[in-house]
Amino acid sequence: MVPHAPRTGVVAIASRPPVDVAAALADARPAPVVLLEDPRTMGNMGACVRVAAAADAAALLTTGDNDPWSPEALRGAAGLHFALPVAAIARPPAGERPLVAVDPGGDAVSPRELGPRCVLAFGTERYGLSEELLERADARLAIPMREGVSSLNLATAVAAVLYSMPKTTDVAGRDGE
């Protein structure tokens, strides 16, 4: 079934669950949606799925040609594609939630000041977000970095923003902030 047996000796076959993107965007929980615009590295995309699942994001959506369910992305996510809706979409969602562009040229807005039901848009490490998405954004958020550091790894940027946002419950479901 696989070219190399995993260290655990366990291999499974699972069907990709259908994803209702409209329902994921309408999720009433105070949880953001992560949008990856045209991600290029499948293992890194999988790491973003893993971070989004751990931070209890409402969904992870991608645009571009790469499939977020590719075998390399699945490995990078450690199977957490089944913990939240993960889907490729043709265009960034409009109107459902505020669109927040994570951009080095963004404002020094604290993620704590953002509404918890926003769409957080992340671009590629090399090229960032497209001008079209930046123009559509309701807000731009810059991750503070030391001078001379131009970017973060995509999964690291997703983690930094998600874990700096306020949580209404902790991972055990207890009331948080």
C-alpha cells in the first residue's frame, strides 16, 4: 500500500470527508478561519493544518493549484485533516467574516483586538499575499519581528497569530479569558 512502511507499522485508508465551506464559514463559534493563499510547500501546508486543528480554528481553506489533501500535506498534518474542515476553494471567501491579511506592511494591531470570527489570510513566504487579496482585506496585521528578518515559515506565522488571539475556552473546554 505504501512505498515505505512507517515506523509504527500502521497504515490506514480513509475517505476524504466532504466539506461544506459555507457551513464552516457560518460556524458560530468564536473561532477564526485560516486561509492560505496559493501555498507552495505541501509539508508546510500540512503543518498549518496541524496548528489550525490544535488551536481549534473553524476551518483551513486554501487557494491555488496545490491540494491540501495531498499525501505530503497529510503527513505534515499528522492526520489532523479529520479534526477540522480542510478544503481548497477557488477564491477567498467574501462577506461571511471580516478578512484580515497577515502582511509585513500591515498595522501593528494586536490579534487580541481582532474579532475571533475573522478569516486570517496568509501568503507564501517568498511572495506574501496577492495585491487583490490585500485590497479586499478589512484589516492588515503585521507580526512583529526583529529588524532584518523578512519573513517567518508559513506554519510558524499561522501558529504565532492563532495562539496570540484570545480564547474563550481552553483545550479542555473550560472557560478561558
